[in-house]
Amino acid sequence: MSLQIADQMAVSLARLLQNGETVFHGVASPLPMVAVLLAKKLHAPDLVYLNITGSVDPQPERLPESTVDPVLLNGTAGFFELQDVFDLAARGRLDTAFLSGIQIDRRGCINMSAVGPYEKPKVRLPGGAGSAFLMETARRVILWRTKHDPRTFVEQVSFVTACGRVDRVVTPLAVFRLGVEGLGVESIHPYADPATVRRETGFAVEVDESTPVTPAPTEGELAALAAVDPEKVRLFEF
């Protein structure tokens, strides 16, 4: 089941990317890394891929489990420093940023700071790095999380690390879209069901048998995914 979920999430993330976009992901982002390269192979050859190593459209010989591995510098078309990403976003030229959070709430806010009262938290988290800036300045943000349960998807995060231009959230069970009333279920994955999505989401969601089903990966998408990620790095987050 884990491979099926990883395949569904990688393909669902890739489908959201558009040709000609400039896309960035940071550390601890194997699924976005695979999704970006998959999109470039399938339908977005002119997508500009930026990653945390400072490479532009790299051509790695293999995909690493760590997205700060120097292998992601192989074949790069150029180099940049991290501050350049923030400058690019501030000028409106970063189309999509991939981000995540330990908690994600109905408003699309993320928590990477602390669970529980900030002064005396149950868990102290590593912090949001540049997420607070990127969520406000990137043209859109795609969130992903490989865990979908009521502790992750909450009514309100314990601490707002970042909140901003969230477009979609892709999880092991569904794709959410942010609307005026908050996150709503756009589609549920083929192996999931409405009752499970309701039970595992910590805020009320409208989902039933009439909710659209996320298209399963096609044979062509799976073949491209196997070519991009033969060592199944996409499983590393699970």
C-alpha cells in the first residue's frame, strides 16, 4: 500500500505543475523532488526547477534521499544562493513553492514551531526557516504531508509558523483546495473512502460518495515515474 500511496501522491503533485513555471522546494522534500522531475518528463519540459542545493534544472545521475545531497548539483544549468529565491519570490517570479508542516489547519496555515503552548510546548519543533516569507510571496504554495490524521490536520494550529497563498494540499488520502471557507476536499484518492477522510481530518469536511475521485496514475505516468525514480526514493518519507 505504501508504494501505491507514494505513487499517487507523486503523480498528483506532478499534475499540479505547469509548463514554464519556476518551482522551488527546500530540505526534506523527496516527494516534491520526484514530482518536479516527473512533471518535466511528462508535460512540463520548460518548467524551471530550483532546489535548496542552489542548482537550476539539474540532471542528477540518481535521486538522493536527502534533498541537500550534492548529487542534485549534477548537470545544473546555473547556480544561485538561497537568498536569491526570496528575492525572486518578492519580485513575483517564483510561481510555485512546496512547503509542509507538522500541523496544517483549516485555513491552510502550517505549524513548524511548537505543539502546545509556545512558552511550554509538548514538542518544540525546528522552526519554519523561510516558509513564512515564501507563503506570502510565492505566487502559489502547494503543501504536502505523508501523514493524514486528526493530529496533523487540525482545526487551528498550535502556533502559526506561516500562512499565505496555499493553493492545494496533497495527502495520502486526498487533494484539498483552499477556498473562501478554508480547505475543502477536491478529490479523494481511489483507494480511500469518504468515511476515512472524515475520520482522519481534525476539522469538518464535506465529502461523500459524490466527491470526485483523484484519477489513479496512468500506465504512462507510472512508466515515467519508474524512469525518474527507479530506486523509489519517493518512499523515503513514509
